[in-house]
Amino acid sequence: MKTKITLLILFLTTLGFAQNGINYKAVIKDNIGNVVANDLVVVQFSILQGAAQTNVFTETHSPSTDENGIITVNIGEGTPVSGTFASIDWASEDHYLNVQINVGDGLTDMGTTQFKTVPYAIASGDKSWEVETDNVHVLTKNVGIGTTAPTDLLHIYDDETSGINLSVPNFSDVSQIEFKNGSETGFHSFYKILNREDALRFELDTDLSATGEGYESKMTLSNSGLELENGTRINEFSTDGTLAGNSNNAIPTEAAVKAYVDNRGQSNYWKIDNLNTNNITATSTYQPIGPVLIINKEFSDSNIEVTLNSRVNGGVFSSPSVNGINFKIRIDGIETTLDNIGSIIDSNTIDFLSIFAVFEGLSVGSHTIQVYASTSPFGTSSNVGLDPGGWNGAIIAKETF
């Protein structure tokens, strides 16, 4: 006996979906409300697309009802009549499901209903996704965005610009990326990059940490510059080859360091000869003698080395109380403790003297160098002079480090 179907109770669910289709379950009853149990039926599904409800896919199934009149099939796994289930563009427009049932006397149209939601895995065409209450995940395949051949778990590609945008609505919120190797309870190194408190922070959590307090900030980049875990904040990579800024917040570039070293390696030299310009009568107080050598000191942390090489006339001692005459080098009239004294101990004697002196702590700028002479311990000496006869005696100065 053929059964006339007057009621179809349809349950279309996306709580789970088969590898290639959508789960469909229905209870079939006859016209007086009795279930059609243990009977063969034919079910035809048609997927309609858009407001015009264009048929993009039709298939048939031939299940048997169970003792409760229930049939369970997977839409997309039946016998195709037209179209291809896998090629349906679920994301483009609204889609509808038309169901027709045949229990022996031809197909009966049971109506058309709209798909309100479509599982993400179906819409994307990737049947590897697993759906849970609050999550969607894939376990065994690489995911490609912009590429059909992903080589990593997530592979993003674009012909011009490829990126990830992490956005939060409020200034005080946090956006972050974590990199985790190992286990929290064992050997591990966890790195985190996060935008927080108006700064990009680089944090590390490792089992090698002395504190064991979880993530610790190692580096912070903000509008004020780059700050490491220890030490001062860096806000500049300097190209100044003089290092004149003397800053604690600038790192010189390789070129700047090379320029600085090269400049310091090329010492400044000054020389004056023809020292036989005037003779003096020396007393027990040091007096300048001969010409002045003017130098221009360039570096604040440099020293000035001065050498006198010259024949010297000790003059005529005024009395036996004069034991000799001493010669020293001074800069700006100031002597140094890093020097030697040249001396002539006999009256009316010309001798060759070599005097060397080092001056520390001089300021940058112009300075005067001159030889000074005095009798020892008392008395005078007349006609004291440098380079008698003009034998190219010289004073040579050098800026050193």
C-alpha cells in the first residue's frame, strides 16, 4: 500500500557535519500522524541560490526509515542529478534548500527553507575544520591565505603587501604575539611582543630566569627611544664622527667610530725654529726667553707634548753665588710636573739642551708655548739666549691621546 505523506518534520543542523556534506535528519509521518517505519523512501535535495533561487545543485538519496520513521542522510553525498556540491559558493549569496520526498507514488514537494548559517568549513571549501561551541580549528593541514600551497601551519602571501593586523578598540588594551618553545613546567623559552602602555614591549619567560616570575620585560620601544632591561635609554644612532655630543643616549655608527679613531690617530703638530730672537738677563725668577709658539688644541681629552732641541747660551754669571741657570717649558705661563729641566752650570758657556714636557687638562682652543729661564739659587746671568749663531734650534709641540 502506498503511503501519502502529509507532514515532514525536518531538522537541519550544523552542530556536526560530515566530511563532504551537511547532516540532515527528518521524521516521516502519514496523513493521520503515524510514522512511516522501516520503509524505503527517495529524498531529493536541491540547493537554490540568490533571490531568484537558481538551482545550483540537485541530488537524490534512497534511505530507509527506522522504526521511529527517522531518516538521516548527508546532503552532498547523494547521487548527483545536476551541479557539483563542492563548487557551491556559500559566501556569495543567500542559499535555500528544497526537499522533495517519494514514498512510492512520485515526488512530493515539501517546501523550501533558507540556510540561516553555513558552517565555516563548508563556506571555505575546506572540510578539515573542526567546529566546537566557541571555536573552529584544523589539526592536520597547513592553512594558506593568498596561496594554494601553504608551507607552514599558517602561510600568508600577497603580491605586494602581506601582513597581520592586530587591533584593539581602546588605548589601554593590549595586542600581542607569543612564541613558545618547551613547557611551562620544564625547559622553556617563551617570548612575547606586545603593545601596552604606549610602548612596544619585548618580554621573556624562561626556566633560566633567576626570579622565576614569568614574563619579564627585556626591551621597550617607545616615543622616548629604545630601553633595554638594564642601562640607559637609547634614542639615537649617531653619525657624528667627533662624538662631540658626549651623550649617554646615542650609539655611534661604525662609520662614526671609524671617523673618530682616524681623526684621533692623525695628531696635530706645531713647530717654530729661528729661536735666536732676543737675549735676556736672567734672575732667580723664571722669565720668558725666545719666540712664542701658538697652538690650537682640538680635542678636550688630549694632551700636549712639547720638545725643545737647541744650543743655549747660559750667559755670564754675576757672582760665585750663581750655581747655574735652568730652562723650562711653559704653556700660557704655567709649568707642568711632567717635564725635565735643562741646566748650564758654568758661566759663559754654550751647550746643547733637550727638554721634554707633557701638559694635561688644557682646554680646547688657542695656547702659547715659550721657554723660561732662571738662575739658581741667586744672582743674575747676562746675555742668556736660545740657539746662539742660528743653528736651527726648534720647539716642537704635538697633540696626543
